[in-house]
Amino acid sequence: MKHKRIYYADDDTKTVFKLFKLRIFSLVFGLIFGLLLSFSTSRFELVLEKDVSVAFFIPFIVYLSDAVGTQTQNIYSRDLKTGHAVFKHYLVKESLLGLFFGITFAVIIGPIVLLWLHSSMLAWTVAISILISISFSPIIALLVTELFQLRSIDPAVGSGPIATVLQDTFSIMVYGIVASAIFL
């Protein structure tokens, strides 16, 4: 089976125009999904009106979910380049890691929110949302990275921005749905 050549975005050897061309697609995709993310967030206006402190945790949930996914994406991209990555192995291990990180951070953040804002509803909302969001972040990162690899596109160029905006959108949607179910 003949493999397609992957063109890596190497600042040492590529021109600025070639680097721009290699990177623009994923960033435009991020722009479009970023706008969709903003529209998605606005769909949860009722729950935000009910308790404005729900908004306090949007950056936290988005950041932590993205950080877990970014770790997965970076490690998998690096190992793809060396030829030592087996997708199925990563999918199993990183899914378990996502679940373990999700449980860990949910157990930590729930009591903190409860002690800080004295709201069991908000504590449950944040804990459940962080559990779900973090659990799925490695899967999203791996799927996007693998898709780029299969399309013979440098995963380091495209998978980061696209996985990030997909993880962010997923996290916001999960948080909004959980908050709506608990608060409304």
C-alpha cells in the first residue's frame, strides 16, 4: 500500500506563503465554529438569567477540557511523526485517561463550588459538566488528529485549532444542557 506524502509545516524550510497556505484552512474552520460557539452560548440565556454565577465556570470548563484534549493531540501527533502510534491503542488509553481526569476534576471542583457559592445545584452542574467534557476531550482530539493523518495533512497544523474549537463547542453545549436540566 502506497502512503501519501504529508507536507509538514516546517518554519525552517517552508516559505511564509506555504506556511500560510498550510495553516489557513484550520483557522478559518475555527473562525466559523467560534461563531457557532458564540451562538450556542446565547441559546442558554434563560439559565444564565436564572443564576449569573453559572457563567463564572464557562472559562474553567472550556479550558480544562481543552487542556486534556491538547495533551492527547500533542502526544499522538508527535508519535504519528515517529511512526510509533497505533490509533486503537491510543483510543483505549486516552479514553480511560479522559474518564479518570474527568472524575478527578469533578470530585475536586464540586465541593469547591459548594463551599464558595453555597449552591448545590451549581456544584452538581459544574461537576457533571466537567466530568462529561473532559471524558470526551481526548476522543475528539484523537479523531481529529487521525482524520488529518489519514488525509495526509500535517496533524500539527490542522488538528490543534479544529480539535480545540470542537472541544470548546462540545464543552459549552454539555454545560448549557446540564445547567438547563438542573436549573430550569
